[in-house]
Amino acid sequence: MASPVLQCTDLVKDFGELTAVGGISFEVQPGETYGLLGPNGAGKTTAISMIAGLLRPTSGSVRVLGRQITPAASSAKGAIGLVPQDIALYPDLSALENLTFFGRLQGMSGQRLKDRIATVLEVVGLADRAKDRIDTYSGGMKRRANIAVGLLHEPTLLILDEPTVGVDPQSRNSILQSVADLGASGMAVVYTTHYMEEAERLCDRIGIIDEGRLIAEGTKDALIAGLGEAASVAIRAEAASTAMEAWRTAVGGAAGVLGVQLAEGGATITCADPSSAVAGAFAAAEACGVAIAGVEITAPDLEAVFLSLTGKALRDHQ
């Protein structure tokens, strides 16, 4: 495995008697999108502020490409692109003017700067609005322009803090697709969100953060598997009573089926692998002369993982 782009080790941040981040550790590999999933106030923004070198940790360390990140580490921070939750643009300037200004702050100039501006505007879908003032943009367009600034200097690590909050569905989908493409291109991405579906769609691995602590970490499938919950498959079926009984008996004995609950006009199957259970149910139905009328699968998801770990659904924290 390649060396990690980002290494966070025992990060702690205290504000007086309040511990905002209580000792989190994780790594991000090249080309990996790592999601920090948690409610508002969980410590996500404080954590990424330390990662980006905006806040000094009370204890612990952050390394990017092996170099320690601190508020004074100017050269080391050059490998990081930060897209904050708040819009960090000059509203009375155009996107082109904003990008030119921020590019020069990064030491860029000449043709390289012009080429990078053209590239990032294409990435975020704003090439046709480059000369329009930021204060004429919709909320979603402003967030996309925010991302363009973070990408301008070709960072090795891109940090996005809740980049889709308050945006329209079209802009949200555009942002998510842009992030997915960046990960596929080899960029390391840290993505904070309190939207479950975004973490499921984008992130190779997910760290669940609550009350300043990283309480679980892994791929979506690993987190769900660790929950130990089975899926439920409700199958509607039609046949004579004797055929239905034979079908239910056959389904109950299939591999991976943990239980069968009889229901009027069908059955509900508890299983570890829904796809195998459904295939087995269809095969048994054909053998027994039963017609399947419908299937509904309820599988454990990240919401169930979060509920199990914290005692609350993620939406209860909003």
C-alpha cells in the first residue's frame, strides 16, 4: 500500500473546559474519499480546521505527505485544498476574478494560472458564468465556485466541509459528481457531511464522529456487517394453500435464511444475504407452482449503524 496522504494521530482540541475533539485518529490513502459522518456539532469542522492547519491541536498531530501540519507550516499546507462550509469568495468580483486573486496568493501566474482557471471552471460547471459577479450566483453556484478555488492549485488532499448544505438538487448532484470524479482521478478527499446518502454514495471509507470522538470506521459494507443485523425480505405470492405451504417450507430451509414469518398472501424472510434469499425464493416458487407478485427488501444501512452506536437516529441531531 502507498504511503497515506493524510495521517491524523490522537487529535484533541479543547476550548477551555469543553473538549470539541477527543482524540481521533485516521488515515487517508491516495485516491481515497474518506467521509466524516456525524451530526451538526459533532466536531467535524473543528477536526478539519486542525487538519488544514487553521487550528493548533491541544495534543496529537496531523501529517500530510509525511510533513507535520501546524498553523505556521506554510509550505506543508500547500498540498491542501480547503473548501469551507461558509462561502469564502468576494461577492463583488466575478468567478474569474476570484480565481485569479486566489491563484496569485498560491504563487500561480501566467499561462499556468489561466489554464488551471479554465480547467476548474469546467470541473464545477461554471465555465459559461466565469465573468459574472459572485453575488449574481445562486447558492449552489457559489458553493461550486468555492470548490473551484480549493482545486485551483492542484492539491494532493482536498478537504470539503459540508459542501452541499442549502443547495438546490441540481447543484447538489453536480457537486457530488465532481467529488466522485476527483476521487477517481487519484486525489485524496476528506468529506464531512451529516447526510447519510452522501456518505453512502461517495465515500470509500467512513468515520462516524459523535460528540468529538470517532466511534466507528470502515467501508459502508463493513460498518453494516459489524452491526450484526439481518435483512428483511417481504414476498407477496399467490397459489393454492397446499402449494403455498410447500413453498414456505422450501424457503425456510434455504441457505442463508434465518427465519420465515408467515403472512397473508406470502411470507417475510429474515436473512443475511437478500439477493441469495430472493433467488432461492423464486426457485422454490417455480418448483412449487407459486406465482411471485412482489418483493420488498429492507436492509440495514448507515442510519441503523448510527442509531446502534449513538442511541439516536442521525436526523434527530439536526
